[in-house]
Amino acid sequence: MADAARERRPDLKILFMTGYSENATIASGFLDPGMSMMTKPFAIDALATRIRNIIEAS
């Protein structure tokens, strides 16, 4: 879905949430520039902070 969205909006920031290890996902080269990852579980405050940082970095 992220790839399809980026076809229409190449600069779209993407935040993935997963239960897998963040290190394992990043090591496999999964994330392109402008993509971020959060691993579960996380506090709602951490999610809000991450979203704020992504928006402000644009």
C-alpha cells in the first residue's frame, strides 16, 4: 500500500508499525528514504512524538 501511495505522492512520509524487531527490518533494506518504523508495543505519547517529528521534518 505504501508503494502504491508513493506512486501518486513520491514525497509522502510513511510510518510503519510492526511487532518484528526494528533492527531486523532495517537490516533487510526494507525502508526507503522518508520511511520510518516503530515497533510494538509503544506508548501513545511515543506515537504522537514520532508523527510530530515526521511532519516537522517535511
